Amino acid sequence: MSQPSIVVTTHPTHHATHHPHWAARFWSLLIGLLPGLLLTSAVGITAYGVRRIPGMNNFSPMIIAILLGITLHNTIGTPRRAYAGVVFSMRRVLRLAIILLGLQLTAQQVGEVGATGMGIIIATLLTTFVATKALGRLIGVDRGLAELIAAGTSICGASAVIATNTVTRAHDEDVAYAVACVTVFGSLSMFIYPALPGLLHLDPQHFGLWSGASIHEIAQVVAAAFQDGQQAGEFGTIAKLSRVMLLAPLVLTLGLIVTARAARRGEDRVQAKAPLPWFVFGFIALIGVNSLHVVPLEAKHVLVPATTFMLTMALAAMGLETDIRKLRARGLRPLALGAASWIFIAGFSLGLVKLVY
């Protein structure tokens, strides 16, 4: 009598069945994001191309990209199938780029500015931010928009606007408006400042400090300060980078303020939970890593332009989400606020430089 055969049935493990499911979801997500990512990349590449036109190289590719994006959206329109990728660029790509900005700063750079110079930068930043918010409230500008204009003017232009919006969560149109404000007035500084060192009796170091403490974008500071010579340019760049490093504590502080506001309104814990964004801690961590000088120079030669390109993609995405008709509804008050903030930061920082030195 033959023994009954024993049939062993092997059931697929959870991991085996889960992996194809995960892979399918990943490829589905990637395919959904691809049109928008390609579109924002194409706008970014075009911005770099436009920047090669004579007279345009003083403008950062981020500034050009948002203008191209706005133009494209309000003339041809942003394709519906690109929406997911555009939003991904505006959120996830942006956060990664802000983290990587930390690799452009070191704690040692703050030391080169000195305690007095750093004091001027901090005092200018805080006073400008508070004064801009107060004036915005006085003339009736929406609080979220006023905060974005204040951050962009007091710290580092478009990058500060879009980083601040991760906790203030203003409308995309407000973000675009704030970027436009700081772009216009920062660009004016870039052309006006180089004519002033002799008139204001500023030596190269003091002119560099003034430029770094008050002009909006890094590219604008470099363009303005180096026109007064190598020493002014180098000192202006270091002063500006030291100012950029204050982006992290400002965003964290605003996150706590947003939480307190939500708690006062009686919102539940989920809604009121502190937006202490992970990317800010990543930003701080990479400043620490960069301060140790362990990042190979070859890697920086890749990462620094890659960071700028990712920020350019994010600004392109923001432009592709911006409806001019909604911007017009904001009126001239936010523009007046941006102008007043620009004049304030220039005058206040100049007064401190003249007073202290």
C-alpha cells in the first residue's frame, strides 16, 4: 500500500505580495507626477537660457522662472494633467532645496562678519519684520501676505517667502505677490546701491555690510556689492549668507506663533499642531555638516547648482499656479507695503552702519 502523498502548499508571504503592489503604486505615482515635473523643469531650463541674454544675467533664474510660469499660465494655461507634478515641485522639491541651502553656509562665516556686524544684521532683520507687519496691519494688508512680504524683505527674498509660507500657509496668489514685491524692490537696490558708496562716504567693508544686511536676494547682493570692488563684494556676500542663516529660527518662531493662534481660536490638536517643519532641522543640520568641512568640493560643485535649479523649479511651479486676475484683486496696498518695507530696511541698516562704525 503506497503512502499517501503529502502536498505542501506554500502561501506567498506578506512581503512578496506587498512588493509588487508597492511597486505598482510607485510607478503610478511617478507617471502621474511626470508631466508636471517635466513642465517645471522645462520652465526652469528656459529661465537659465533667458538669463544668458545680455542684461538679464543680474537676475536670478528663480525670478525669471516665476515670471515665465505666470506668463505661461495666464496666456496658454497650465495643462490639467500637469497639476500633480506642479504641486509636487512647489511643495516637496522646494523643501529639499531649502535643506540643501545649508551646504552653502558655515558657522565660521558668521565669525567673519563679527559680533558688531552680526548685531546690525539681526537688529535690521527683526526691526524690519516687525515694522512691516505693523504697517501691513495699519494699512489693511492681509496678515499672511504681510508676513510673507516681511520675511522676503528682511531675510532673503523669494527663498524666504516660500520657506515662510510652509508655516503661514497663505494662498498661492499671496506667495506670488510677495515674491513679485521683493523681486521688484530688490532689483531696484541692485541698480541703485552701486552709485551710493561715495555719496554716503562708505568704505568697501561698510558698503558690503550695508548691502548684505539690506538687499533682498543673494544674487542681487553679489551684483551690487562687487561693483564697489572685490573687498566689498566678498564682505557683502558673507554678510548676506549670515543673514540667510537666520531663516531657520524665523520659520521656527513663526511656526510657534501659528500654533498659538490656532490654540486661541479653539482649533483641535491636529489643526493646531506646531508646524515645526522637518526641512528647517535639515537646513540647520547641513549648516553644521558644512561647518565641519567634510563635504567634498566636487560634491558641492554638483549640489550648489542643483539646489538653485530645484528652487527655480519650485518658483516656476508657483508661477504656473498663479492667476493674475486673483492678484489684481489684492490691489496696490501690498505693493505699497513692499515699497515701504524696502525703504525702511535700507534706511535703518544704513543708519546702524553709520552709527556704529
